[in-house]
Amino acid sequence: MAKYNVYDCSMIELSKHHSDRKGNISVVQNGDTIPFNVKRVYYLYDVPGGESRGAHAHRELSQLIVAVSGSFRVTLDDGNVKRSFVLNRPYQALYVKPGIWRDLDDFSSGAVCLVLASDVYKVEDYIRDYQEFLAFRQVEMTDNTD
């Protein structure tokens, strides 16, 4: 598996179609507007003020994270560098590649976080302990230097 860093993760502009009378629509299509096929969709809402979510990494899963309402901050960590993004536009998505730790916090009132994932839920794909994550990154780095 390729080793990604926080600079491999980026904001993606989703298509935005505007109608003066009827509002906007943004479209996400497998094989067209995003870099993977979506196999799972979930969303976070009613996150109490001061609470955070995430605090994990995925071994193989890719994700697009969208603030469909309100705003929140996503901090990505590759074990060496941290990079933060404020998501607050429903036509922008943060593309998070595998092997990157993520923390979500600073949720505004009424924020809704939509996540499009490249695979179904698999407990074995999650790394929920930060020290285990750092060890995973070390193994990744060692494996890729051969």
C-alpha cells in the first residue's frame, strides 16, 4: 500500500449547479466527480459544542468529508506533520487518503458532516489508538524503503 502524507489530502470542488429561483445542487458520481467509488455514506449531526469526533485512522479506506451544513475543522496527521482544514461550504469536500489520522472539532451549531467512504464498515480497518497509528506509520515507512 502506498504511504500518503497530509499533503496528499486535498480539497475537491464538487460540481455546483445554480438556479436563481430554486437554490443550488451539487452532484457526486462514482467514477466521475470523485477519485473512488462510494460504498458507504454516513453523517454526523447534533455534535455538542466543545466535543470532537474522529480520533482515528484507516488502514485502507479513503473518504470525502463535506460540511453540508454549518462548519467544523478537520485536522489531519501523518505522524510527522499536522494540517487543518475548515470545512464550511457544501460544494467542497476534503479528500482523506488511507493511513492518515483525523480529528474533527469546532462544530458550529447545526453543523452536519457528510462522509462518503470507499468501502463498507470494517472494524479491522480502523486504528483508534494513536500510539498504534504511529507504529503503523513506522511499519509503512520501513516496508516502502525496500
